[in-house]
Amino acid sequence: MKYLHSQLTAFLVMSVRDSKPYLSLSQATELTGRLFGLTVTSIRPLPSYDDQNFHVESAESGQYVLKVMNSAASQNLHLLEVQTHIMNFLWEKGLPAQTAMPTVTGQLMSLEEIDCGFGLQKYMVRLLTFLPGTPMAKVTYTSQFLFEVGKMAATVDKLLLQMEHPHLSALQRENFIWNLASVPLLEQFLPLFDGEPIQEVVKRVFEQYRINIAPKIHCFRKCINHGDFNDHNVLVESDASSGYRISGILDFGDMSNGYFVFELAITIMYLMIESSSPLEVGGPVIAGFESVIPLNSEEREAVYLLVLSRFCQSLALGRHAVQQQPENEEYLMITARPGLRLLQLLWNTGKDKVEKIWLSGAAEFLKKSNNAVTQN
């Protein structure tokens, strides 16, 4: 295990510090024209974690997102093929997912040798549709909207059970650090919290995961997880019935084989970040999720601890990434800063009380919904 941890640390350091692309605007403009035949009228960088994204406006056909994958991820051709296929599959099923546009030669992605200032490296390049809307992080959530987000997260995972692709095994991603199954690997990052009171909470969460989640993970139902259904990867537009409707699902880079309950926990965690009543988020989200995929008893028992685990995962990996990309700290710590407070809140409130709030909230939401249907 010690060898695995050292190998994982080395990979993380390399993937964040050395493999992130740093294209200039002129390089991105040249790629867009040469690969996709578009005349760029405007281009600007977009926030990103370890890839590089550009908002592109073209003279021919509107707006796009030029996505340049980091050089480490660019080596996994089969995984990128599956991710690209998933986006198109969900769009064909009627969900508002980004899709990849073909190059002038008809390919959905192109491996390019680019010098970003430290020698030629290979980066996978895709041009994605630009979807309308505002990130969830910038709107006020209603209970109905939280229900719809939970329902959408479950719908994505359920639909992907139908998908076929010759390289689906690429989603196995053993020891993928952003999969909730990899939480035990994060204990090596505890020194990042030295001198902070929150370190003891993070340590206890990791211990509870080993005791209460790892032995029961075989009871969870398997699926393909989006894995990053967060408040910046889901776009919304105004809607008369629920306040907002989901208009875009972005960033499929963290997809991997996982479990339905993982997606639910990740969704609750991110929706807590911007909520004025974070403890009350879980109820309607659970109700929405269970309207598509009812939880079994083991899954229901695990939700609280998995939400805590995702907070710890985000905090640890965010701090590690800042060490490698200090110039990108503002974006990398979007979740981590409020995450400290919310992790402490969840831990101090305790499992029994939080679950009571969530389950009573889910029941109350469904009761109001049923009454509204009856009255209509």
C-alpha cells in the first residue's frame, strides 16, 4: 500500500504540474481554424482544473468550447473515446449534454503536438457545443429545483446502463482519485491539514469510511457515474414551474465506473456549497433521485458518510492542486473554502440528526407534491 501511495502521489504531481496545457490565444485560434475550419471572431479562456478551455465565437456558426486535455489524460485514447461517446449518447436520449463537433476530416477529437513553453507534448483537442444558461452556483435554489437536479443526476446514470461501446472497460479507472471508492487513498494527504482543527474531522471521516463504507460497498448497485455533477457543471435557465430548468450538463472528464449512491452523495455535497440552508438541501435532492432510482437500505445508510467523504476528497485534492498551480488558486478552491465550514457543520450536527432532516425533508416534499397534484 505504501508503494501505491507513493506512485499515486507522483502521478498527481505530474498530472497537475507538468501535463496541464498552457496554450496562448493565438495557438488556440490556430487550432480552431486548422482542425475545425472555423474563422474565430472572439476567443477567451475559461476556468479549468487540469485541462484548458476556451470560449470561441466563430463567423460561420456561433459559439463553442475548445477543450485541450492535459497531456496525461490525452494518453488514454479509449477513455476519451468513451467520454465523447457518452456525451453524444445522452444528447441523443434528450438530455442537454455537451457534444463534440467533427474536425474537417470527420473525427471527434485530434491528438496534437503543441509547445506550451516547455517542449512539444501531445494534447487531445475537442470542440464542444456551447450550451446556454447560468451555472447553478449563481442562482437561488427552490425545493422543486433541488428535486429536479436529483432526478437529473439519477436519470444520467440510469440511461448510461443502456449504453454500449467496445471500450467501456476504460471507465474502470482503478484507483482513480476522484472516485469515491478511492477515499482510503487520500489518507496520505492528511499532512496538508497540519495545524488546523479540521484535520481531526478529516481523519475521523477516513476512519469511518474504512469501517462503515468499504466493507459494505458490494451492497451498492453499480453504474457509470458522471462523477462531477456540481454547481458549476450544471447550467440552468428560468422556468415558470420550478424557478429554473436544467439547460446544460458539462464536463464528463471524471466519469468512471461507480455506484448510484456515489452520484447522489456528490450531488448533495455540491448543492450544499451555495445554499443558504445547506442542511435542508438533501431532502428534495434525495426525493428527486429516488423518483428514478429508489435506494436500498445499505445505500440509504451510507449517504451521510459519503457526503462527508466527498467534502474531504475535495478539500484534500484542492489543496494538493494549489501546491502545484498556485496561480490557479481562486478556481481550485471554489469548493474547498466553503467546504471547510460545511464539513464541520455536518460533522458537528451528526449522522442521526442530519439523516432525520434529509428524510423528513424528502417526505415533506413528496407530500406537498402529491397534494398539489390532487388539487389540480
